[in-house]
Amino acid sequence: MRDLRNVATAMVRTLAGVEPEGRLARFVDLALAGELPVGSEDLPALYEQVLAKLAPDARKARGVYTTPPELVDFVVRSADQLLRDEELGLTGIADHRAVVLDPACGGGAFLLAARSAGVLPTRLFGFEIDPQAARLAAGLSAATVVAGNPLAGPELGERFVERVKRQALLGGAVPVVLGNPPFRGHSANPAKRGAERTWIARLVDLYKVQEPELRLPGQAKWLQDDYVKFLRFGQWLVELGGTGVLCFVTNHAWIDNPTFRGLRKSLLRTFDRLVVLDLHGNENRKEQVPSAHRDALGTRDEGVFAIRQGTAVVALARVSQARRGPRTIVHGDLWGTRERKLATLGDPRAALSWTTVTPAAPAHLFVPVDDRSSREYARLWPLADFFEAEPAPGAVTTHDRFAIALDEEELEARIGAFLEEPDEAAARLRWRLCRQSQWSWRDARAALATGAWRSTVGPILHRPFDERVTAWDRHVTVHRRARLHDHVLGRRNVVLLTVRALETAIPWEHVFVTSLPIQHHTLSMKEVTYAWPLYRYGADGSRTAQISQRALEAFEAATGLHAGEGRGDLENDFGPEDVLAWLYAVLWSRPYRERYDSLLRRGFPRVPTPGDRAQLRTVAAIGQHLVAAHLGGLGEVPEDGPDESDLAFTIGGRRVLQRFLEDRPDADEAAIAVRVGAIRRTRALQQSLDAAARVLVEAAR
Ligand SMILES: C[S@@+](CC[C@H](N)C(=O)[O-])C[C@H]1O[C@@H](n2cnc3c(N)ncnc32)[C@H](O)[C@@H]1O
């Protein structure tokens, strides 16, 4: 690699005399003429290095990251093995019936490896959006490479399948789609062109069928990643071909993240053999080798190539209807250093250990789960079943620097400064203003100049224990989320906050309560915060509790208490506020969090219902205290200042008190004392919960 980097630097120097637009073409000419000091197998990687220097933005925008040769070999070997499977019945990838396509082939790394594995050029195809990379790939591998974007419409894919079918005349051809398509959260292949959804977006919509949550605003954005589009494209091709094999390097998020449940279900319908090797190395999640393997591997877990996301290899096969047997799904993990991972991937004899998995409703996870605790957890109630309505995501200001202030005075001064700034570019730079089409600098200036925004100023929970102010005016806070806002602002309410899944490796501790509107990231930097208000208000000011009938009945049955309103005495009756207190206490209890950590991070939490009256009484009483402490209504405040452990106290992975103090160097003593008091009280209440919750966990076994 180091050598290649040096060669690339030297190349770029040599190309300095050529017109900028002609440099890549010149590089490819030299490469194909054999005039570069590296072997042909290294030329695709060298191309990436040169592109990174000559056109770094294009490289990033197209997700051009060369696949290490060991990983390329592993993908080609995986395809080879699936083809040898009894049901497909080929002799492997070199069989004359296999027709191979890399739909994002870059400089041709996979095409070259397929050639080495015996695939003839007549059966080898590539698509590539970058014409120079396409030319290099074609020249190196002798494959037919089309410079184009296969996601733009069905034409390129259909042409390939026609080619496969022509081969079928010679007897049962099988499409083999493989490669390392780009990963890119903000896809360059948009979901819409004008008002129309694009062809590939309509195909990806299949993953949202029967997934009502994904139709809520902002929920399906991870399905827009390019790797998902390529996966969908490959699946479509195999379906079009009738049978086939699909082997890709992908981001590993889809394996167990709730957003991809529809995708997993769809893959289960299309394919008969599913092999998933999780290569981990997710820097965003700060992944580490799990404790069970640390003696052998140490703690360090690294990515296999130069990206921050964790990766996986997925190898899928679809057999003909006639040969269809029971479906098999296996999962493996590869942990450790990059060097170790590549050595394992590159060695055909390396023993990987596979576990058969049976993805079960509702999540259809493609990972093995600890059977005992997962069976137990599956018996608990989804949080949503305790409530009448769907949870609401927090408000998106789209520009916190502008919209969120420590107090009204600061907001007033800021909007004043905004109105005085005549230059849009300067204003944008200063407050990092919204770039979405729903907001315009010009309209905002005109509207805010009227002063009407002043009557909309109100509080917002910025982070746990950190209330701030905003103007609830769409020129300031762009997406207000009426679903929550209208039931909390100026109302008496308690709102339970949590997240739907965790993307980071920090422990699950993502719960809080508030009586205020919230932000998208109130509870955590990465995950969206969702709110379940206890009450909803009608236009006439009347309120209805949002605890579901089903939950009230289950509590009545378990405790013999009668369901009433508000809070009960827990001798004769209980109310919706006791149910909320129960939920809150369970979610704060450490034995519960530890036991179900791996499951909590995969979706909204599941929570037990009380076993009997005594349990409800003990746990809900602690829950009431926690709610009171977190809403700020705590009587006792400590006299001393915060100590190390107060500062280290985290919610949602953030040191909440420390952040509060950092943002307010001159916070007054009383405000600090209330927060220190609440944190200490929380710790004490968690201790009282330990004993109670251990009973709960044991009862669930
Ligand atoms: C991760 S790189 C892999 C390249 C090559 N397979 C390798 O391993 O060296 C992804 C490739 O996809 C190409 N690409 C990005 N978007 C594309 C699109 N919509 N259609 C076809 N190719 C695309 C990029 O130019 C890049 O060459």
C-alpha cells in the first residue's frame, strides 16, 4: 500500500504537465500500455490513489475505496462455493453457465479476480459510473464494461439479464452479481427527480411495505444509502434471472438494525442460502473485540478498509423453484486487527465459525441472539403496547446555533443580529443556517422583522437537565413536530423519552422524562429521540391519558387493583401515572439494562408488566421519585458542589452535568445544585431498584 502511495504521488507529479481534465485518461493510457511500475493486479488500487489526489471530491462523492485483495478473493470464493451447492449444481464460478457482473466495478479488482478464478471474458461484465475507471477495468480484465449508472433505470440490468438468458440456450445460465458497491449515506442517486420517485427508489420502497414506522418523516433515510440501492438492484437482477448468486461487501448496519427489517424480510423471500460474515470495525460505534475473545485477540477491532463504517460480506443464492429445499441462513463474525482479518479472509483454509440463525418475527435479525435472555425478552411487552398512540420524534431546528438559546435575552439578541446582517453568506456562515428547501433566508428575514416570533418563544429540552429556549416559529425552528408540541407546551404533562435502537457501542441508558417539547437529539447525538406523552389534549383543553386499555387491564389482572385516573393510592387503585412510573423505573434499573443490553439496542425497549401488587407498589414508588427528580421538582439540594462522580454521570452517552457547566460558565449555584441533587438522587434510587429489579428479571426467566 505504502509503495502504491509513493507511485501515485510520483504519477501525479508526472501528470502535472497534462491538461487537468485529461490527467485521469492519460493515467489509464499509461496503465493499459504497461508503462507503470506496478503489476496489473495493483492498477485498480493505484487508480483509486491517483483519483484521491486529482479529484478528492469525486472520489468521496462516488464512494471510491479500493477493496483489499484478500477481501476481493473472499467474495469471489464465496460466490464460487454457493454455485457449487447441490441445488445450483455448477462446478463453480468458472463453470460455463455462470455469467458474472460487478455493477460498480471501479478499476476492475473483482473482474480481475474472477478472471484468475477461471471466468472467461465472454462471461464477465462490469458497470461503472466513472468512464476512466470503466476503461481501465475493461482493458485489464477484457470484460465487457459499460460506463454508466445501473441505478438510473432498468436498461443496463435488463441488458445483462438478456445476455444471461442467451447463455441459457447453452443450458441453465446463472447470473452472479458481486463486488463492493459504494456506501454513502447521502446518496448521489436521489429518491426523487422532480416530483417523481426514481426507478431505484421505487424498488427500494419494497423494503418499506408493511413497515408503517418507516413511513414517518425521516425514518427511512438509511434505506437511501447507495449500498442498499445496489443490494436491491442485485436482488432485482437475480429475481429477473430466476436463479442466481449475489455476493457483496456492504455496510454491516442492515444485519440487525430495525430500519432494515423490511429489507431482511425481503431477502428471506428471494434467497434460499444466506451467508453473512460481519467484519465489524465500526469506528462510529467504537466497536471492540467482545470479552469472550479478548484472551486470543486483544481488544482492538479495526475496519478492513479505509472507511469508518463497519462492513460485512453477504453471500446469497436463489435456486430454481423445482430444487427449492429448506432455507439456510448462517452468520459469522470476524474480530480483531485489520491484519488478522485480512489474513483470515485471504486464506481459503482458514476456519471461520458459522452459526445457523433463524430470523424470527418481528425483527427478523440476521444475527444469533443469546437464546435464553432473548426468549425471556421476547415475552416482555413492546413499549408501544403500553401506549395508545405512536411516539413522536423531537423537533428539528435544522440550525441549533441560530434557533436554540440559553435564555430569551440571548434569543432576542441573536435574532436582532440576524436581522442586521445584510449578507446571506455571512449569516449562513455565522449560524450554520438551514440548507433545506423548506427554509429561505429572505423569507425568514421578512417574517422575523415583523416581531411576530416573540409571541412564540418557549422552552425546549435541549439535553437531559438542560432546558433552553427557542421561537416556535417555522422561520426559527423549522420542523416543529406538532404531534408532540401541541400536547406539552403550556400543558401539564409528563413525556417519556427514549430511542428506537442504538448505533454506538455505549451501554443502553437512553431514557428520560420531561414536561417540555424536545429536540431530535435531546437524548443522544446519533439516535433520534422519541417522545411518548402521557396525556393528549383536545382543542377544548380536555385531556386523555395515553396508557393503552390493554395495559390497564393487564395491570388490573396482575395486581387486583382498580384502574382510575392520575395517580392511585396503590392500595385500592392505580392510574396512568403509576403505569408511567413503573415503566420509567424498569428502564432505569441496572440489572434490567445489563441483562437485555444487546436486545435493547435493537429497537424500542420491551418492558415487563408487574407480577403482583407488591411489585407494582415498590417499583412504581421508585419510578415516581425518579420522575420527580428528572422534572426538576426536587426539594432537597446538596450544599457542596459537584464531585467527579456527578460530572461523570451519563445519560445517552453524554456527561450531562459536565456539558451543562461547559455551556454555562456562569451558571448560578442554585441551578447547579438542583442538578447535582437530581443526579445523586437518581443514583440512590437506582440502588434501591437493584434489589427490586433483580426480582423482576428473575421472575421473567
Ligand atoms: C467501493 S468502490 C469499489 C470499486 C472496485 N470494486 C474496487 O474494489 O476497487 C465503488 C465503485 O462504485 C462506483 N460507483 C459509484 N456510484 C455508482 C453508480 N451509481 N453506478 C455505477 N458505479 C458507481 C465508484 O466510481 C467506485 O468505482
